[in-house]
Amino acid sequence: MDDNSFHLDFELVLYILIPLLLMRYAIETNKVKYPAAINYFKVLWFLSCSINEYLILFRQPFLPTFFGGQGDYPYKHDDVINPIYAAGLAFHLHNTITSFFVAETRAMYIHHVVTLSLILGSAFHGTTCMGSFVLFVHNIPDIFIALAKASTKYESALFTNISGGLALITWPIFRMYFLGKIMMHTLDNFEASNSIRYFYVALLTSLLLLHMFWYFLLVKIFLSFKKSGEALDTSEHPSQRGLQKTKKKSM
């Protein structure tokens, strides 16, 4: 395939994007009545994506050594990952479109730009195999982040402690350690011009720094809950400050 052509199934992206936007519209218009709907929607989305990514990626010859693979060159395209990339692009496009109508923090806007740049750039340069692992390490912790946010809508200390604890464990493993491994692997092994290689390393480093910043917020939120029984999360939407409170029950 031509190295300078998009390795993306845009028709599949559209088929996924339209239902996502319709679902999100229904959720946002009913969020007062069903405040946890967006969180459970994300739990199902990230869980299904993570399972699909694991089943596809972890049986491929390009599985990196830090994931237990044989280390075949992963900076290429393989049609087997088309569903992964279509789902990833559709979800982040839907998030970006929604952000024009639902206010988000500055960090989230930066995240949208960096993530879309990585997805579209890797699709253009034909490095979608490694890009799929970037999507995978993002999705695993998001399952528990969404569960933790759902727990703040209910008076359940047990729900919050379990989901929050799992989020605090999986976040540094996947979004910091493994993303750092991908960044260093790209710096050392990506066969491209210096400008292109450093461009992707800069984007991956930006994501890593954002994840470190958000992890600090996650720890702060969890400690606040343990101390006061309130979990205030403004990591994505500033307007959630008055909505995300939960009373701590005795266990």
C-alpha cells in the first residue's frame, strides 16, 4: 500500500460515529433525570473496545516485547486492526463534536487535539498497528474511571472505593507505564525521518504529561472522598462540581 495514503475505513467510521452522536444526544438531553447514564454508556463502550482490542492485538506477530510478544516491527498497517481504528476515531470525533456543546476543561481540549492528531497521523503514515496499542492502554483504565464517576451519583461508599481503587491501580500501569514504553519504543525503533519520529514522540509525551496531571487529580479526589465523604470531579466538565457528591457510608 502507498505509505502516504490514509489507512482508515472511513465508511466504517461513519457507521459508528452517527449512532454514537445520537446516543450522546439522548444522554445529554436526559442527564438530569439519568445523571449516571453517560458513565454507564462509557463503561460498556470501553469494556467492549478493550475486549475486542485484546482479542485482536494479542495474537498478532507485531505484538511488542513489553506486552509479551516476539517484537516484530509494529510501525506498519494491517487490515486486521481496521475495526479498532474506526471505533477509536469515531469515539474521539464524537467526544470532540460534543465538546462544542458541553463545556470541558482546557486539558480535555488539548487531549482531543493530541489524540486526533495521533490517530489521523498514524493512519496517514501507515503505523496503525502500534497506534492500536495506544488506544488499548487508554481504554482499560477508562472502564474504572467511568465506574468511579457513576458511583458519585449514588450513596455507595463500597461502589466508590472499589471502582476508584481499580482506577488508581490501572491508570499508572496502562496510561503511564505502558504508554511510556510505547513512547520510548517509538523514539528508538520507528524508522522514519527525525522530524516525523520526533513529532510522534512529542505527541505521546504530551499525552503522558496529561495522564500524570490527571492521576494527581484522581488521587486528590479519592483522598477527599476518604476524608470527607465527597467526591468532586472536575477533570473533564467544570459543571460537574455541583453534581458529583456522594455521602460516605460506614462499611
